[in-house]
Amino acid sequence: MKPTVLLDPSFRRMKEIFTKNDRERLYDIANVVWGKDRPIPAEKVAKVRKEVVAVVGSDWRYGPIERFPRLRAFLEVSGRFPDSDYFDFETCFRRGIRVLSCAPAFGPAVAEMALGLALAAARNIPAGDAAVREGRERFGLAGNIHTFHLYDQTVGFIGFGGLARALKPLLAPFRCRIQVYDPWLSEGFLRAQGVVPAGLNALLGTSKVIFVLAAPSASNQALLSRKRLERIRNESVLVLISRAHLVDFDALTQMLYAGRFRAAIDVFPKEPIPKRHPIRKAPGVVLSAHRAGGDAKGFRGIGRIVVNDLEAILAGHPPQEMQAAQPEFIRNLGPR
Amino acid sequence: MKPTVLLDPSFRRMKEIFTKNDRERLYDIANVVWGKDRPIPAEKVAKVRKEVVAVVGSDWRYGPIERFPRLRAFLEVSGRFPDSDYFDFETCFRRGIRVLSCAPAFGPAVAEMALGLALAAARNIPAGDAAVREGRERFGLAGNIHTFHLYDQTVGFIGFGGLARALKPLLAPFRCRIQVYDPWLSEGFLRAQGVVPAGLNALLGTSKVIFVLAAPSASNQALLSRKRLERIRNESVLVLISRAHLVDFDALTQMLYAGRFRAAIDVFPKEPIPKRHPIRKAPGVVLSAHRAGGDAKGFRGIGRIVVNDLEAILAGHPPQEMQAAQPEFIRNLGPR
Amino acid sequence: MKPTVLLDPSFRRMKEIFTKNDRERLYDIANVVWGKDRPIPAEKVAKVRKEVVAVVGSDWRYGPIERFPRLRAFLEVSGRFPDSDYFDFETCFRRGIRVLSCAPAFGPAVAEMALGLALAAARNIPAGDAAVREGRERFGLAGNIHTFHLYDQTVGFIGFGGLARALKPLLAPFRCRIQVYDPWLSEGFLRAQGVVPAGLNALLGTSKVIFVLAAPSASNQALLSRKRLERIRNESVLVLISRAHLVDFDALTQMLYAGRFRAAIDVFPKEPIPKRHPIRKAPGVVLSAHRAGGDAKGFRGIGRIVVNDLEAILAGHPPQEMQAAQPEFIRNLGPR
Amino acid sequence: MKPTVLLDPSFRRMKEIFTKNDRERLYDIANVVWGKDRPIPAEKVAKVRKEVVAVVGSDWRYGPIERFPRLRAFLEVSGRFPDSDYFDFETCFRRGIRVLSCAPAFGPAVAEMALGLALAAARNIPAGDAAVREGRERFGLAGNIHTFHLYDQTVGFIGFGGLARALKPLLAPFRCRIQVYDPWLSEGFLRAQGVVPAGLNALLGTSKVIFVLAAPSASNQALLSRKRLERIRNESVLVLISRAHLVDFDALTQMLYAGRFRAAIDVFPKEPIPKRHPIRKAPGVVLSAHRAGGDAKGFRGIGRIVVNDLEAILAGHPPQEMQAAQPEFIRNLGPR
């Protein structure tokens, strides 16, 4: 008999995250209990709970984990680990239940957008496009005031998790020197990755492009405070791509209006952005409506790694592609 | 006594193309005759012509080359070989006078812009920026209709000269399969470079991104005719970065209005673009005012390779960095 | 007060595995209890056991793990996880005690030797050297019978763990197509790594160079049986670098005498090799006395990653460089 | 009518250098006059000389070049340009006749052997093999005295021509810092290639592995004199792979006997090596009988690039794969 898997993608939909082929693979290896993109009725869950070996979901909404004696894995499909205020990680760690995040499915797409936004800002692509459309473009050297190349620049990464590791190879042909601030990683490890460990202030003051790549945690809210943002040099570009949580967004907005530095922003404190939020009209910034990871191909990547890792787990092997919750990491994340 | 060099950068200016350091190196190795960014007076040229071993210039405006008995090199600083209607290449070939173009100085800058424009088009960055500014952005999946990733795409290069060779490594981390159409190169050579030789029609019909990278020649005017453009698939992107000469621009403009495919365009048949040219309002296209190579850093690259190669030539070694005129290549270029 | 760490490297010696600098870093972050390269006396252990947060060792020889209430990590320095017959992994998993192996410290050194041995065999380097020394060398084409290049060859990896992942980049400039047999990894994962999943028989029958890279486990003893070895083609080379455990060594020896294929061997069923073992005189094989990982620099790598990861753990972060024991992996390894 | 090509590979043989496929391609594009691997009879040459557009050969043995009014290319298949004492380069340069060398066909094979020899020396592979065969091997650390890894080493290239450029990518995964001594190239050019220009003495005194990669010229005979060899450090390895011409071979032999440094040698002042030459018994050296380029696959590479470039030339395009004789280079080479 096939092992039982609850499939409850919550705000995502079955067709969004699984190709036909991956859906078939999933049904091949498991007895799938699915609520047809609505919550699975509690009585249906109650009936199978003793048999459930894995849950593919977004939030945990099935009561105490203890009630699932054979549970071996929770595979989340939203893109971030559940909040530890609501999810019982400690029981999972004690019982060896894997808690896995689909975040790696978005890594390459987001990294590509980070590079695209960096080039768009460095070479002034959107403003140059608007200028031609409005008949005020300038050709040649006069059209390239304030632009720069990525080649041989010193760039800074704030955070060196999965997203940073997906971005690093895209910058390799540009021979950038990569400085990294990540207080959760040792200097020795960073050096072994071919990047340069740096303090946050030094990084901000010496990087031509600064990529904000860290996941939000209890300790990094508004890490880029007004005071820290002031360290950024006039000609530099801040690429805000992981979460607005890490930045004092009001200060950032004011500094863009003041022409202090340039930026490219894909994530905002409130999404959708309030209609009259001043960021909409800010100069020297490329704006994007949280589109870095959110395309159809990226969503299908979720299904692919979920089925690959579920297959591994059911065959008695460790998962390989999703991000496994490390106890220390989860404790450091804190409630968000 | 130092060898005499005429320095006559024509429409470029000394300070644009030489850093202070390169200017000093130049004056160290040569007796430089310079017209202070104006044409060197004819009588001044006449006085030194028997001693001149090299000319750094843009057009040749000093009468028959035979009058310069010791001439060993003409180093052009405009970015393209002089037109063979006006420049006596055959005498140079017969006498072993090197004719060198500074085009390679622009390669990396233009390649970076080609990648930036491709990502801007693929990920819809300028349109997404405009949408946020005008308050009509859509978040998430809805904001990513028609976008795609470069990863693992089949792309097409039209031309495989210096520009293509500078672009190829930038695409490497995206694992693109690169198809090349270049009638001046053998299939065997192309395969040895790790690209796939392709016919032009096949390339147009199967590439997700098509980069127009060839230098203009007598034989490639409007190579991308209306009929050929019609082979491009709906969801593909044409990146026009070398010269508008290669494309039937009217047909291209009409097809963009018809939504037949998408594009990114840095070069135009007339520059500046006429005020009312319909391309300015075309949908599905990223526009840029011939800005790919034209920034200060790129211009300084001209001076650097001019001095490096002049140094080599004066020391009795072959030049290494500028593009040397090959007789067959010049004859194939034809008058343009 | 600093956390207490037992340092008991067993058959290794403090000076072998730690540079002066790493030793100082270790003593900076921990209260180190060391037996001066002899077992730590039991009474000394008993006195501190309630305070011990980490053990750096080779075997566990301190009684039940339960007696160490604050233990958070066991960092092994021998190069392989302890045998599950003797080590209580399950308690560690339940209590969240990290069991970490120093195997990654050897990866680059062993991968380099694997490439060196492959080239030595492909290009016949040791036999060519012996020929010159004995005055029977042949120059040019006649000296290159049976040699081949690595460029563009299809190669096979048996196992795709840390060692394989360190070897892969060394082969990249040779553009090899890499086939992988690893029953513990999904096809999807392997494809995402840029290698080609393959069945064992197909791999053996189609690879020009076959690298044996898997760690020994309960299920892979003599995986390369006589019958499987017979699938290897005449002109191919078997590089045996992880453990002799995976091969029917008698069959391999006989096949080398029969000239069936060629090999390079760094590991043997018994080490030292018995004086009269026939492998010593076998033709068509490059022999090496388990020297791939065992040099001074590799040993110092152990100390470096032990201190780096200990530092991370004591600071409340997940370890990054050592190999963490995964429950499924340990269970699959089985007693060896 | 097809253009006439003399095919006179001299000491090489048709079947050695052309695959069946390349031979067919050759006969497809040209009217081939071949002497069946013997010199083409003079009267046969005389009959066609006015029609000959290209000669594929080794030495020029057909009288004054002026007698061949339509000659456009001489493609040499021996691996080095003809000696300027015997070959009339100046007429070729004046008339625009291409003189092309097949040396690039050997680049990858020789580079692979250079890496193989460097690893063999660094990791002591041939001596380790001999030790096991003679029953005097030592396992583990004791077997690795004097070995070292290539990772992160500083290496030196003497010469930065085609061979060096084929070796550089093979070293890339080892992250070596590459110092280059090449008096024919500017510092600016070398830096742009990602290597570090260095004086010869500094290079010898600071490189862990020194690769001799330069082609022999009038000015580099015994460039590595006894005095210069003395600068090499005790633990370093000299890899002699291009020509023995560049080294004081007697001094080198004596220094190996004295244990001053280690070496790997593929080329010798006299080949075959005299029976009693002391190098045969020298310690600390890996010996190879000029086998780096001389295998069947390398020889077939000659035919491939000859046909590719002949095809290009006959179609009116510049050759791409063979090395074109540059006037300055030929003059610097001098008589050898």
C-alpha cells in the first residue's frame, strides 16, 4: 500500500505548482489526500491521520503534531518556513520529522532578476527607455552620465543563503569582488566560498552595488537603518530583493528623493503598494512589483523539488533539493 | 630619437580616450604630433611625414600613403575600420602597414548592455517600472505574464565576431544553447568554440532571444528582411545591438506594433531618432539611445589598447589587443 | 565561562590536524580537555562530563551518551562516520546532537589525485617514465599507443557525494559528459547538478574513465562484481579511489593480468598490501599506496573545518563545512 | 573548375593527419595534387604551378615563390613555421600569401600532458607506482613526503602563446595565480588576460610550478641558464614541455642529481635520448619521450584545421584556426 500524503497547498493551487508530469509522479508514489485547493475537511484528515507520512502544505492546520504518529516530513510550498509561533518545530526536531522549505525553487529566478535589476540601474535602462519614448533622449556619452559597468566592481551581499549562492555564479563573468555580511556564518566558511567577509558598515561604504539577500528574521528588522543607509556612497546602487523587512523604508525613500544614491526595489513594506506612497515617484530607482520569483516557471519549480524530495524520503534517503530546517537557524529566525 | 606618431582623433577628443596615465605612456614612447583636437595643419604633417611610423586617427586625411615611407601602422579610434572607398587598404597590405581598429575596446561594455537589455525584455523590467510609477502594477503571477527566464534557453547570435565573443561568457551561467549564423566562419571553427552553427532561417525560428551582433557590411544590409523577421516566434525577443543596417527597420517597427514578437533596440537607422518616428511609441520594446558602448569608461579603453599595441609595434612585436584588418575581411566588408 | 570540549583525536595527533593558528582559535573559544594524544583518563572525563558541549574525536569511548546532558556535537576527525554498531546515532538524532564528519577536508586533495591518476593512466605517464629510465622508450606516435585524451570523453562516477562534487569542477575544462550512478539520489536532483543519471551497467559499458567515488556501505560491498567488471570496455580506465570495499578485487586483479582494461588504484582490501599480492606486478595499472588524501596539508584541513564549525555551533548557528550525519544516510550505510 | 592545391606533407603521411572524412572534404573543395606520401615529382609541380593557390606541406621545396603567381597560402603540417633561412617569408608578406602553422592542433593535447606531468610530479605518482611495484611503498602521511597540491599555488608560465593559452583553463579550477614571463607581450595585454606579468628572475624564485611553454627562437636559446635555474626553490617543480632549446640541459641534469628542485621533462636536446645520457637515471624527475602532442588524435587535428582554414581561404574569408605568421613574430624568431 502506498504511503499517505496530505496535499494542502493553501493559497497556492495544485495547477500552479505542479506540472502534469509532476502531479502524476506524485500520485504514483503516494496515496494523496487533496482538498481540491480548499482546506481538507477536518474529518477527512482525522480518518487518515495515523497513516500520514508527509504533509505538503503552507501552514500547519491539523492540531498537535503528536496526533500524526508516522509523520516524517512537512514540505512547505509558500516559500518560507512556517512561523515558529504557530508551528511546533521542537517536536519535529525531536522526532526527526523533516521540515522542508521550497525557497530553493525560487533561487535562480530571483537571482536572475537581481542581476537584471542591477544592470538596469547601472546602465540606466528603464530611464533610458522612458527618455526615448518621451523624445528627450541623449545619444552617446551624454546619455551615459552616471552609468557604470559591473565588470571588476566591488559588490556587497547582505546575507549569504540560498539566494546569494544562486546570484554569485551570475556575477562570475563580471569578475566582481564579492563582500559578504552574514553574522550567521564563520569567516572561514565565507573565505572558502571565494567571497570576502566584511562588517556591515565597511560593506555599505565600499560596495558599488549592494544586494539585500537575507531572509527576514527577528534580529534583522530595519538592519539597514537610516544611519547605516547614510554610509552608502553617492554613485552606488542598492538592490532590495529579499524583503523590505530589512530596511528602514521611509529613510530609504527620503534618501532617494535627496539623490543620495540609487536603487532597484522589488519588495515593499506593504504589498500592494499604497496608491500614494511616495516611492512610486522617487527618482533614481528602478521599481518592480515583487515579480522576481513570482512567475509560472518558478512556481512549477516548487512542485518539481517537492516530488523529488518526497520520492527520496519515501525511498529512505535524505532530501536533496528543498531547504531543511536547521534547529539553530529556526531559533535564530525567531517569530517574524 | 623617439619614433614620430601623428595623433589625430578627429571627432573624439584626447581627454575622452586617454587617461592621464595612458597619455603619459604615449608621450614616453613616441614623439607625438597632435593638433589639439583639431586637424593637424597640413604643413605640420608635411614637415614630419618622412619620419611618421604610426598614425592614431579616425579618417585618413593626409594624401597618398606612399608619401609616408616609414609608416608601419594606422590605429583607428572611432570604432570601425575606415571605409575602403576612401582608405587605401591595398597599399597597406602590400607594404605590411597594420590597420588596426579600436572596436575591441567596446566589446565588454556592449556585451554587458546586450545582456542587460535581454534581461530587461525577458523580465519586463522597464514596463514593470513604468507600471508602478503610474499606479497600475500587478503583483506576483499576474505581473509576470509573458516574462521568461534566460536559463536553459536556446539563443541565436547573428554574427560571431568580437562582440559575440564578449557576450558568450556572460550567458554561460545561464546554460544557454547558443546557435550562430555567421557566413564568414566555418562550421568546424564554430563548433570548436562551443556554439552550434545554424542557418539564418532556422536560427530565427527556434531562438528565444536573437542577438544581432554582426558588423555592417556590403552584404548584410537589411539581412533581417520582413520575410525573415516573420520567422521569429511570438514569444521571442530580438536584441538589436550592433547596427540597424542589418534590419529592415520599417518592417520591424510594424511588427512590434502588431505584437508579433518583442525587442530591445540600441541602434537606429538615423541617430538621433526623428522626433516623430513611430518606434518611439512601439509596444513590447525596450529602447535605448545608442548607449551600449558610449560611456566614459569604454572610451578610455580605446586609449589603453592604442598605447598597448603601439608599444608592442614600436618594440617590434605584433599588436595584441586591437582588431587587425584582414584583407579578406576588408574586401568582404565592401563599401558601406 | 567557556564551554567545555573534549579533544581526543585518537590515532591522529594534535599537531597533525591543527595548525598553530587553528589550535589557538580552538583554545580561545573553548575550555579544551586534551589527553596529549593519548586517551583522556576516564576520571578526567567523569569530572567534566556534565559540562561537555562537544567532543572532537574518532571513536566514542566514554560510555552512554546519556551521561553527557549538555552535549551538542560530536566532530569526528578520522574521515568517516563512526560505525553504527558502536555509536549511538539514534540518541544523537533524538536529542539534536550533531554528528559531523571531517570527510569534506579530504575532498579537494582526493579529487586532485583522482584527476592525476586518470591523466597518468590515459597518457601512460608512469610507464612512459619507466621506459625512459630503462632505455626502451619510443618517441612520438609509437610511444603513444593506447593513450587517449580526457577532452570530450564520457566518464562515469560511481557515487555522487562530496568526493564526486569536488572532482566535477576539475573535469569541467575537459568538457567531459559525466554519467552518474548513485541509487541514493533522485534523477531530478542529478540532472539539476548537470550530470546524467545512469544505470550501473550502462555506465560501465559506455564510460571511457570510470571513477569509483562512493563511500563504503552495507549495500555496496563488491558492487563491482566480476560480472559487472566484465562490462567495462577494453580501452577504458577504472580509477579506484574511494574504497576497495566496492570492488571484487581478485576479479579486478585477474582482469588486469588478462589485459581486459586499464586501471589506477589508490585503495586496497588490505593495507599495507601483502608483500606478494599479485596486484603489485599487474600490467596496465597505475598503483598508489592510499596517498590521495593523506598528506600534511589535507590533515590540517581537518583542524580548520573542525574549528570553523565548532565556532558556529557554540555561537548558536548551524555548522557549514563538515558533513552532518543524516538519519537516512546513517541507516543506509549500515554496519560496515 | 576547382582551385589547385599541392599536398606534400613530407615526413608526415596522408593517413596520419587526415581522417577519411577530412580527406573527402579536401578533395571536394580542391583539385589535389599529391605525391602519395613521397615528394611530388618536379615536372608534375611545374605543370600546375601557375594554377596552384595553396600548398599543404612541411618544407618549401619548389623553387622561388615568384613562380607561383596565384599562390594564396602555405599551410605547414609539421608543427612549426619553416625556418626563415630557407623559406621566403618576405615575399609572402608582400604578396599577402598566408603562411599558416598547424601548431594550434597540438595545443590542447600538450596542455593536458603539461597538467598531467605537473600532477604526476606534485603528487609523486610515477615514483609511488614504482615503489608499490618494488615492495617499498609507504602508506598515508609517510608516503606523501615532498608532495603538494596545485590548489592556490603560484605558478609561472615562460611564454604566453597558444600552448600557454590552452593550459590556463585547465588550471582554473585549482585557482592558481599565474605569473607570466613573455618579453614579446605588453604588461597591459597580459593583465587583460587575467595573468600577472613578471620578470624572469622573480618568476623563477616565486613559482611552485614553472611551465616552459615558449616556442624556440633565436633569442631564447638556453634562456634558463645555470644561473637562472639556481633561482628555483627547493620544493618547486620545473615542467619542460615546449622545447629543450630554452634550457641549459646539462646544468638542469646536474641540479636534479643534486636534488636542488624537481622536474617533469617531455623534450630533450637530442631525440632519441642517447643511451647513456645521465638524465635517464636522474632522481626527482618524471621523464616522457616527447609524447605530449604526438598521438593519433592530435595528428588528426592537423588535418581538421588545415581543411577548415583552406575552406575559409578558398571562400574568400580569413583563416581562423591555424596560427598565421606575423611579420614581427617571424623576424623575432630568427633562424633556429
